[in-house]
Amino acid sequence: MFLTVKGLSKSFDDQEVLKHIDLEIEKGNILTIIGPSGSGKTTLLRCLNALEMPNKGLFTFSDGLEIDFEKMPKKNELTKFRLKSGMVFQSYNLFPHKTALENVTEGPLIVQKREKQAVFKLAESLLDKVGLLDKKYLYPHQLSGGQQQRVGIARALAIEPELMLFDEPTSALDPELVGEVLKVIKDLANEGWTMAIVTHELKFAEQVSDRVLFMDNGYIVEQGPPAQVLKDPKEERTRQFIQRIMNPE
Amino acid sequence: MYLNKLFAITADMGGWELFVNSLWPMIQGGIKYTIPLTLIAFTFGISLALITAIMRLSKYKFLSIPARIYVSAVRGTPMLVQLFIVFYGLGQIGFTIDPFPSAIIAFSLNVGAYASEVIRASILSIPKGQWEAAQTIGMGYSQALRRIILPQATRVSIPPLSNTFISLVKDTSLASLILVTELFRKAQEIAARTYDFMLLYVEAAFLYWIICFLLSLVQDRIENRLDRYVSK
């Protein structure tokens, strides 16, 4: 098990968004999180990176790193925790004042203080992997949404995380640009990356996931292999949700 | 002295000669006092403003409250009164400071307060996603602020800060009231001898206008430079 989460809770003001969630992520596995908006799926993903500070929850990693959010984690522990995973945002959040290449090198070069030549070699190979090496000197506003998101993926990969997190990576994209981003994620899947993906693309979820997790109202309602959860859900709530997405009328 | 000679000559001269002859003393006042006062006070003021803005944004009350009080006090009192407190007030209680340094202190404090609000607003205008993206690549608060947020906030704050700067150029004329012989004080001195108030004060106004016009050209250039990575 790469990561075990026990008793994860998160409230905003007095609204409880995540209610005592237990979660396991296996090394090399791909977990997709689906559910209606407001179900807590994005909050769950953001807690895996401490972008949202959990109120409670014990995180245990395979290498022995253990963080209990009931106590305030130490700053260096938190940084270690954050660098375990790379985050890809719905709205890309590229740094607009930096070129594609600088966006990718910023983490390893400035934060991790790795050796300059190696970082540039890595960054170029990552941009090549997402098919944007020829755009490396362009600024984000000179790139399409799909290209920006692919730079976003390269930037997240550059800190050499063990887990990749995707928060609705295609939701802000024009429909014709969705494919290029999903293709990059599929490539990563084939390389054996451990990933957690929040998405509305059920067909995509079916293709890449090892496990699908359906959330509603702050709980995990159901989880299992995609064929079971998406095709033959046990819970009525899951069935309704999938129906509504497949047949919007 | 040059000025006395000037007054003697201009007594029965036409307006044009007076205009031309008083141009140099006023420009001297500008070069020796108005422009240095503006540049020095703005440099100190902006540094103070950056510190104040970051303090005000802090979650710690012992940092944010003093910053709030400072901004409120400076914005709530007239510039001229602040100038008089630093020069005459401090002088009376034993901290005698020369006119020029007094003006630098007062104007720096003034700019620091006003510009801190501009800087604070421009930091707040940067989308939250930028902080978050910085965080996910491992940056702490100060690193994210320095490398990701401030460079973007700078671009946002150039137009309003240029406003502050141009206001400062004009406000330095108040320093004439604490005996700094800057541009406007020169105009006053000549006018007191020749009684050509209209001509000399319009001439002073004209010189301020030229300075501010040149500055607005500089502003355009800076904006264009920083525009290269801003989406349109």
C-alpha cells in the first residue's frame, strides 16, 4: 500500500464536507473519484496534498512517513508530504510570467535546489513527453487550454512525485481539446504512475482506472473495479448518478 | 547675488524677459530639490509600503494592527500638517532636522501609507490558484510571494503607483512651506520681488506639467515592458 488514510474529516466553518473517510491508494494503481458537485470529491483530493488542511486524519506512507492532522504537522513534515504528490488543477494555474520551460523548472530548481543542468534536461524531456518541446519558450497566454494543461502536468511531474493528483483536469477545456490531455494521462497510466483523478469523464474513468470511488455528501458511497461501479453499481445513489451523466435528459 | 541682480533688471522689463530669466532659478530648484526629493521619498516610500502591505496581510495581529494604524493615521491627516510636525514639531522638542531631510521623512511616510494600499490590493488581486500552484511545487509563503505573486502584482500596481508618484511630484511643492528652496519656492521668491504672480505661478505650473508629462512617458514604457507575459 502506497498510502493509507484513516479517519479523514474536513469542515468548512460548520459544514462537514468530508465525514470520516478511510482510503487506500496502492502503488501503481489508478483511482478515479466520481460524484455529484458538492459531494466532497475535490476536497478529498486537495486534502491528499494539504491544499486543504484536514481537521482530522492519519496519513501513512509506505516509506514510513506518518502525518496526523489532529495535531498541527511540523512545517518540514508538511513540505515532505506535499512533495510526495504532484497536483494538476482544473484551471491549470500556470505561472503567467514564466515560460513553459520555466514553469516546469521552477519546482526542482528553486524549491528542491537540484542541479541546474539535470533540471533543464528533465524539464525538456517532460515537455517532450507531453508533446510541447517546441513550445518551451512560449508564455502560458500564447498556448491553448489543452497545451497549458499539458504544461501543468509536466510541471507537476517535475518535482518527481510518487503520486499524481488530477482535479477535473479536462473540465475547463473546449471539447475538442479534451482528447490531447486525456491521452497524456493515459500515457502516464501505461508508465505505471500512481494516480488519483477526480473527473466527470466516465468513459475515460472506465478505461484507465483500477478502482472507481463514488462519493456523495461527504461519504464514500461505493468503490470497486470500474466494471462493477460504473456498469453494475450496488448502491441506488450510484446508479442514479451514472444514469444522469450518461443520459442527461 | 544672482537673484538680486535679476530683480533689479526685471523691474522694468517686459513679461517675456522675466519668464526667460526666472526659468533657470526655477529649473535649478527643480533639479536640486524637487526631483531628488521626489525620487528619494518615493524609493523609501515604496520600500516602506511593501513592508506595510505584507504586515497588513499577515494573519498575526501584532503585525497587521500596527500597519493598519499607520495607514489610517497618515491617510487621515493632511500632508501639510505631517510636514509641519516633522519640521517644526520635532524641532521644538529637541530633534532639529534640516528642511530637506524633514521633507524626505514626511513624504516617505506619506507615500508609504498610500502605496501600501495599492500594493496590498494588487497582491490580493492575484488569483488564489497561483498561491496553490506555488504550494504544490513545495514553496513556502515567502518564496511564493517573492517568486510567483509579487512579480505579477507588480504589473497590476504600475498604473496606480504611477499616480502616487505623479501626485508626489506635485505635493513636494508643499516643502516650500518648511523652507526647502524647491521649484515653487523659487517662484514665490521671485514673485515676492516683482509682483508678477500670474506669470511666475503659471510658469511654475508649466514646469511641473513638463516633469509629470515626461514621467508618464516613462510609465508607458514600463507598462509595455511588463506586458509581454500578460494575456490580453
